Amino acid sequence: MSREIIAEAREAVARALGLSLYPGQLRAAEALLAGKIVEMPTGEGKTVAAVPAIAALAREGKGVHVWTANDYLAARDQQWMAPVYKALGLSVASISQHSTAPQRRLAYQADITYLTPHECGYDYLRDSIALDPRETVQRPFHAVVIDEADSILIDEARIPLVIAAESNDLSAHLSDAARAARSLQRGIHFHVESDGQILHLTDFGIDVAESLLSSDNLYADPDLLDALQSALHAEHLLRRDVDYLVTPEGILPIDDYKGRTMRDRRWPAGLHAALETKEGLPPRREGRILTAVSLQNLTALYPFACGMTGTAATQADEFRLVYGLEVEVIPPHRPCVRIDHPDRLFRTKAGQYQALLAEIATVHATGQPLLVATRTVEEAQQLSAQLELPHHLLTAKNEAEEAAVIARAGEVDRITLSTNMAGRGVDIVLGPGAAERGGLCVLGVGRNESRRIDNQLRGRAGRQGDPGASRFFVSYQDDLITQYLGTAEANPDDVQRLLEGRHLDLRLRLRKYEHILEAQRLLHAERRLELDTPEEKLRHDDLWSQHLERVTQYRAGLHFLSYSGADPLREYLRLVHDWFEELPLQDPEASLGARSRGATWTYLSTDQPFGTPFSRLLKNLLASLHLGAKKPPLPKV
């Protein structure tokens, strides 16, 4: 039956769009219907290849969600494919962050709905705490087709979507904590773990901090301690224009993988407010978690899931272990003739940038189009300031403008500077005369933590048999090496493989922590359905929120358990189970805290795996050897 529908969809694509699906695209559609993650090289037509599979799933009449990387792509793909779906007798709609509740409700009733996983997740959470069934917008989940599946299911899988309401105002401590944080020195007053995510005050640091904050016992005042920890993190671990931007909208986190600002996200546990204080902005009140779900658990709610991306093979084990999804690699329609040159390695960043600028000038002199990708917004901006040739800087502040810049990157004489290209979703088509000049030349400034991200960048050149070239310029002073190995003899490829394994272990361990809370959330939702009145439902939600708040606070300090020799995971699972069982869900006298029910934020997780006390001590000793070393500034050539 599926083959018949695929054949019908193939004909509809030809008539409505004038495109002829080639065998690889049809094979991809069959793999999607088999519930697989499909890898197709960039420019092979993944968006169109998915249409037959989406149509076949939609014929079941239960609705299909198509997850895209951003709102722009959701609207673009929905409009682009609408004539095909109409010819097949199917309705289609899209949802963006600006969609109203009635618009969302109507869109979810369509046979096919294009949207980002964040919009889908927020709607799911809002529905879960709605007091009146008429306020809900979604119908039961049936099937999801995930575009840029590796970006969504791996890079963003750890990020929980959170519905939050305002709670206690801790701003009274933030200015004092910020002043203290500026006076405390790394390696003397506090240590930072080698992963750069967690810091610990030394005994001397505690004494100095108590003096600076006029506190007799820092640990007797949890709010003050939390404010100091957040201020230290904001001051010493997060960098402006690298980890976040300061805009008229406030502090906007920067996505590590895509280089885009994230307007719907805040850091948790006072960290965002600490950043606002650091930058001289009025801090907003912290959020009290009402309910939450990770993208990993949101995906698990669908009876059927599949996806597609340009890079999945290197993460095949993770897709299988975490999601139970196999990866199928579709060969390119035409042989790839792109030339992938060996990395150029440099001892210093000054040498790296000098050679990079010289290479850009040499290539540009031939008229060959250039795409130069950096790892951070800061690097892109500084490279732009040093590059005297005409060029276009991809600022990643507007998705529609971003798409237009990317689409023209293949024109003769054009130089495009960007952060990495993960999840961009726009093909770079060579302009007239570009193929004769060698096609698109891609230059990478440093390696990313994952080979998959580098491959996404490489894949921008050599589209569908086009000529092209790629090369990475790597310095032994790049973060990838200094942060993780700190040796001039390290091989970047070895570091990437090490980090890929470490990140997989981390995500698998985090999954163990999340499983019990997700099971409790589903049980909470089932019990809530049995309640009759909005008063009862509010009380139930309030108790669940108190439980989440208690678990969140406990988890923030969980790493201290490993120093005592205890197993943090076992203790966490035991306590979270006991606390849930103790919830007085049937107590009519349970208090209802005053709250608002509107804010939606995304929190960034900073949990880390816990080793033995000895291994953690060894890590800290090794890290302390490099605490005095400062990151070299970007060179001016």
C-alpha cells in the first residue's frame, strides 16, 4: 500500500512542482516509512523526498507533525509543498511563535502540520496544565517526521522545555554577588572542572566570599550562596558575543551548534539574572517550574517517529541506543567530486589567521565563491573586521535574511562569513560561471567538537555533483584542543572522537536521571485527568510544581555526593521516588501558591556525569595545572 501512495505522490510532485523524484529520493521515502533516520547529502532534496512518506502517514487520518529547524523553514516548506498535498487530497498548515491559540488549534487539525519541536513542545505543556479542555490546541500525537534530525535529537536533546511562572525575587543578592564574583580569582578562590561547566569554591574562597558579602556562614543562606554561584558562572565562564548577545530585547543565549541567538530561552537557577546584572540590565524575576519535558521525551510520545539529515552515520549508535532508530545512508544522486584538502595546522592563532586571510585573498582573486565558517559569533565578527575584501557577514539575527544570504553564497566573487552551517536548511546553488572557477570553496576556522558538524559544513560544497573544495585551518590554541587536552601534540580528529564518546556517555547518563521524573510527569497527567473542578486541578498542579522545584534544587548540588563516596544516581532515584510518593495529592487542605500561568522559557542543562571520588580529585588536580593559563586573544594580523 505504501508503494502505491509513494507512486501517487511522485506523480503529484511532478505535476504540482515540475520536479522528478529520482530513485534515491524514493528510497529515502521508503526508509522514512520504515521508521528510520535517513542520511542524504546536503543539496540532494531531502525536503521533497520526505513528501511521499508524509503523505502516506497523513492518509491514516490522525495527523502528522513535521519538525523543522526554525519558523522560517516551517512556513517555507508548508507553502512550497501545499500544492502537492492539495493534489493528494490532504490539508496542510504551519505554526510559528507568533501563532495565536485559535490558529494553533486549527493548524493541529490539519492532516499535516509543519512547526519547530519547541512550538510543539510548548503547546503540549500548555495543554497539560490547561484548566478547561476547551483551552487545549493539540490532538493526540500520531507521527512525527523530523528534519535536521541530528540537530534536534542529539544537539538539543538535553534542553528541557519549561513552562514557568514568576516566583521569589532574589535580585536583592545579585548586585552584591556580582561585585564579589569580580573580586574572586580562578585557581585561588575557586576551581573550574575541565569541561568548563561546573565551578567549586575553595576553602580560602569561601572565607574571602563571606568577608566580601558580610556573611558569617555562606552555606547557612542558600539564596546568597546560589546568587554567588550564578554570579561566578556569569562573570568567569560565559563570554559576551560568544555565549550570549546583549540586545535591546535583553540577554540572548547563542546556540553552540548553529551560532543563532535563541529568543525563547533563559538559563536556569539564577544564572540568567546574574548575566543581566553583569551587563548592567535590570534582572527579571526567576521562574518557578510548573511543568517540563525534554525533546527526547517529547519524541517518545509519538507512536511513530522518523527523520532525515545530511549527517547521521557518525551518530548511528546513539540513534539506535537512545531512540531505537536505525540509520540508512542514501548514496548521492551524482558522484561527489568535491576536493577535501587536509587540515592546515598552526602552533598559534596568529599563524592560523594570517594563513586564513592569505588563503581567502588567493581564492577570491580567481573569482571562486567562498564560504568561511567560524565556531563563534565573536570570531566571525573579528574576522570580518580584519578582512579588507568585500564580504557578507551572516549575523544569524533574522532567519529570512539569513536564508537569502546563504542562497547567494555560490555566486562568483562572493565571500560569505558565517558561524557553522548546522540546521540552516537552505541550499547553496552555484551561480553562472562559478563551476568553471572550481565551485564553492569552504574554509573552516578550527574544528568543531563533533565530526558531524564539520561534515555539515563540508557538505555545503559539491552539491549534486558540482565541483567544490574544503579545508580547515586549525590552531593548537583553539578551544577544542586547549580546553580538553591542552597539548600541542594533540590530533584534532582524536579529540573529536574522544568528545563524541564523552558526550554520548553524558546523554545516556542524563537519560537515567530523566526517566523517573518523566514517568512521574505522565502519572501526574493521568491523575489530573480524573479531577473534576479547576480548583482541584490548580491544587494538583501546585503540588507537582513544588515537587519539580524540590528536585531541581536537590539536583543542582548533587555533585557533592560523589565526594562522600555515595552513588549520586542511586540517591537521586531513591529520593525522587520517595518525594513523589509523599505528595499529598488527595489532601483538600493543600495550599495553593499564587502564580501566573503564562511564561514559557527553555532552560539549558549543565548536568555532568559523576565519577568516583578519586577520579574527580584527579580531574581537579589536572585542571589546576592549567588554571593560570589565559585564553590567547584573537590575533590582529
